[in-house]
Amino acid sequence: MAGLSELFKPESKLRLIETIIELDDAANPKTICNQADVGRSTWYRVHEDLLDKGVIEASGKIGNSTLYQANRESEIVEHILAISELVED
């Protein structure tokens, strides 16, 4: 289960995951970080891991800024959503 704790630690990484999943549209790192209440340095430290694991995907660009969104086809995202629904009930 070490992989699970690696995916969700530190807490700021978990907040980024939750925020990206909750967003309706793709967003740039600044918007994602503002809504997750984490610093952009955290984003740049963890976003490659989230891309590699398929949790997020790049979905375009506005100017020089890449837009990101949750990868709704990812099994990880599907399971996070299912767990979230169980916890909220």
C-alpha cells in the first residue's frame, strides 16, 4: 500500500488532486493552486508525478500557460470519485 500513500502525500498534493477533479474546465497552474490554497512551487514539484500516474492531463494552452484537467478515463480518478461519494454519504 506504499503506492497509495505516495499518491496522496503530502497533503498539499491531495488538495491539488481534489481541486483538479472538482474543476469543471481545464485550468492553468495558477488557478489550480489558488483554488487548492497551495503554492505554485508545490505544483511544479508534484505535477509530473500526477501526469505520469495519469491522474491529470494537459489539455491545451493559453499563451505560454499549459492547461490541465483531471483525466476522467483514469482508473485512479474513477476510484477517487467513488471513494469521495462513499465518504460524503
